[in-house]
Amino acid sequence: MTADTQDLVHYDAVVIGAGFAGIYMLYKLRRLGLSAKVYETGDDVGGTWYWNRYPGARCDVESLEYCYSFDPELAQEWEWTERYPAQPEILRYAQHVAERYDLYQDIQFNTKVTRAAFDDRTGRWLVSSAAAIDHIDHNHAPAGATTDLVAADYLICAVGCLSSSNVPDISGIDTFAGEVCHTGRYPKEGIDFAGKRVGVIGTGSSGIQAIPVIAETAEHLTVFQRTPQYAIPARNHPLDPKEQAQVKAEYRRLREKNKAQQGALGARFDWNEGSVLDVEATEAFKEFDARWEIGGFAFLGAYGDIARNPEANHVAADFVKAKIRETVTDPEVAERLIPTTYIGCKRLVLDTDYFATYNRDNVALVDISENTIAEITSRGLCTADGTEHDLDVIVFATGYDAMTGSLLRIDVCGRGGLSLAEQWHAGPRTYLGLSVPGFPNMFTITGPGSPSVLANMIVCIEQHVDWIGDCISYMRAKGHRHIEASEEAAEAWVDHVNLVASYTLYPTCNSWYLGANIPGKTRVFMPLPGFPPYAEKCDQVAAAGYEGFQLISS
Ligand code: N01
């Protein structure tokens, strides 16, 4: 970057992304009296909940827990309508927050940050941005279309863990005559499936939510499944105002209790510590049945060793397999839907009528685990055995280049021109998931190495934003100009994350937690299991004068 940086507009902080992390960060920076600019690719706030407009999109964390807690008045005034919030309601909530705290004025929409480089000469970040183009894979900004260059003391990446959509490179995709979309980049105007032959590729959380809804209107739906998934009924329902009032009467206590849970959620359910192996199978099945009726992640709280012990995991998995066989009337289809991985090893999915959807006459399941998709033609999709599936619409529910994709698609360069891609060539290396060695004054909200996707994202976001805010205040009070994680601290942190993960069954399957869904991506377990010890560690680091960081005053 050769611009004369003295002439550039300067902000104390630039924030990338106006999702839940970005807008709370902006609020926090304002409260600290700092100038800030937020860049956002979409044309409104909401982040992942702005883009994920696919039919059936709904959060798998309960509404009363999937919201901010930083302002008790906000928490009391917002009324949720359902147990689990649907995408439009979450988006309205994000918009409400942005309006309530007058945040819109500092957010530049329809703008993609293309490059962020630390300028060794001035000790500031130089941030380039361009007009965003709307495209199925719009993570790629148009080359050379830089429209804006600003300078900032702090670069705060609030880019989201699941924002960089993964569209598989299937030959012929551009020749398809029908409509194509990705669930994470779903068109605002929606898609009318009535009278159409629809193909859905992918059976993760997004596919499993979309499939039953699309099946209701499509003439025919073909589901292309590479790996079967475990799903537990969500048991969504309208929220009883009395129940909501009761929860809100003790809201602070509930939110604090949540923070003491491993996943920072579900404080209203019992999370048993006991082993499923200490009880008779009939008793275990009774407990699982009760939790199946409650719905949601309460299922995983039945016993403490499901996520850790293979034998214990089998008991829980067998229960769900029995439910699938009970629900799906065609035994051959049921067997194709039975997962072979450990339950919970990939993120457990909460569903509404997913397995029952395969009993409909207009729904077919195609196993593409071995008979892979060979090509997409103008008429549809062709599998390796030569079978042609004629389609009018193809929905990619193929997930994300998770946790690192959104950051690496920006050309981020630290001290001495070190690129983030180089720094992370063997997998993401952060200290606390908050900071990267070689990248002074850059913070990553819910970055790799923090609990993030293994916990309630909103709780994780608030904890990170509060920590970053405190850190900046500390630096200003002490006259420090730069903060940077040390190589040793990051090294030790990556080892710690891997060690903690190794006590669980998470690393045993090909999940996006490991980057296994993206061809060529280095396989490293990225999130850290366990919110409470993590938050405690962050507090300890701060209390010890930001141990593991180098603080530089000039
Ligand atoms: O993505 P996924 P998602 N050819 O990666 C398949 C959160 N979320 O968007 O398992 C064929 O889970 C892939 O197959 P396989 C939540 O954290 C939350 O569904 O890799 N198939 C898989 O079946 C979730 O975990 C909510 O073998 C291909 C599917 O596509 C995360 O987002 C709702 C393929 C992708 O599943 C991601 O969920 C939605 C290929 N080349 C999402 N590539 C809620 O809150 C991938 N697949 C409820």
C-alpha cells in the first residue's frame, strides 16, 4: 500500500461485519468514546441472519437465550414469539438493536473489505474496501474495484464463523438452465418452489431445516445426501407470554447460570453429570425419551459422558437410530438415513418433521456418498452411475468454509507484510481466539481457538466484545499503543485447544469444526470446547496485565 496515509480518513477502530458481533462492538466502542466505522457486505445488519433466508431457517438456541444481555432494558422490552426464533424475527431483533442505539449511522453497507494491512511506518491499519457484488459466491470481491481506503488504530474482525459459503466446484454448474442458490446466500425475494422439481444438496442443519418446508410446496424434491445426520426434534412452539414473563422476572439469574454451562445455554434443563453406562439400557432409554419430548439440546444433557466416551455415545446414538427406523416407513430409505458417526461429533441438528418428510410421495433420497455427483448439466444433475436427475431448482445446503474462510478471503497482512494466509498455512494460530501473533491491534471476535460455535454465539460475542473493550481501555489508560499476542502464547494456546478437544469425540469425524468439508483445507480442530473455563482464562489474562501479549507504548 503506497498511499500517503496522512491524508486518509482515520478512525480509532474499523470493524468488519455488522452481524451480532459487529453491532455490539460498535456500541461498545462508542461507549468508550472511540470513533469507529463498520463495513458490511449486506445492505442491513444481521450477519448470518441477514443471509440465511432459506425456507425453515431458525436458530437452534432458544429465543430467550439467543439475545443480548448487556442492557437489562433491552432484554425486558423485546418480546419473542416462539421458543426458537425464525430468521425474520432474529433479523428484526438485530435491526431493532441497531436502531435503538443509533448504530446505523456508522455502518457502511454494500461494502466489502478487500484488504487490511498493518502499516509498519505509521503503526496503523490501512483498510481497503469495495462495492460488494451480489452473487451466489459473492465472497469474491471484484478485482481492482477498491473504492475506499481508510486508516485505523484497531482492526476488529467481526466476520462471523459461518459466513463464507461453500459452493462445491462441480463441473457444469454454470450450464444449468434452472435456478441455483446456496442456503447461506438465499435470495431476498425468495424462490417459488410450486410445481417445480427441486434438488437439495446437503443434509446438515440448513438442509434438514429446509427440506421439510420445500417438500410441502415443490412438485418433487430430491435430496442428495453425502453423510446422514442425527437430528433431534426441536419441538418449537409459540411462546406463552406468561412463561416469557416468568423467565424475564429472573432474567439476570438465568443468563448468569447459562454462562456457567459448558455451551453457555440450556440453564433451564438438567445437565446430568452421571454416566449412561451406570444405568440399565431401559432406564437410559426412558431418560432419552423424556428429553426427546422436551426437544432440543436437552437431549445431550441426559448423561455427562455422551460427548466423551464412545461406549456411552453408542447408547445415545442407538436411541436416535431406533427413532429414525420408527419414523421412516420405507426400511431401505430408513437405513440410508442412519448415521454411522458418533452422535454430536458433527453439530447435532434440531429438526421439525425431517425424517417424516421421507414418507411423502414427492420426496426421494439419493445417496451420493459413493455414487457422487459427476456433473451438473443444463437439465439437472448427473451422478457417477450415469443417472440423470432433471431439476428446475438446485439448492446448495453445503455449508461454509467455517471459522477461517471469511477472514482469509480478505487480504489481511500484519507486520512486515506477513499475510494471514501465510501465518495460518498449517491451520489457524491464535491466542485465546482473540489475537494473532504478527497482527498488532487486530482482534478476532469468536475467532478460531475460542468456544464460539460450540457455545451460545451471543454469549460468546458479548464476552469477546467486553474483553476487547476492557483491553482497549486498559491500553489507553496506560499509554500503550499496540498489543500483540506472543508466538509462544499462541503456540501454547493451539496445543491447549487440541488437548481439550482430544478429551471429546469431536475430532473423530469429518466435520467443519476440523475444516474437513473444504477440499485442501488444513485439518485442525478449531473451536475450544467449554465456555466457563475459557471465560475464566480470559479474565485471568487481563487481570495479569494481559499475560501472553506484548504491550508496546511507542
Ligand atoms: O452446513 P454443514 P449447514 N457434495 O456443513 C454436504 C449452523 N447452522 O449449513 O457431511 C455433496 O453442516 C455435507 O456433507 P458431509 C450450525 O452450526 C445453524 O447445514 O460433509 N455434499 C453436509 O451434509 C451448522 O452446523 C442453524 O459429507 C456436500 C452439508 O452439505 C452450521 O451452521 C441452521 C458437499 C453441509 O452441512 C453449518 O450448517 C443452519 C459436496 N461437495 C446452520 N459439500 C440453526 O441454528 C458439503 N456437502 C438451526
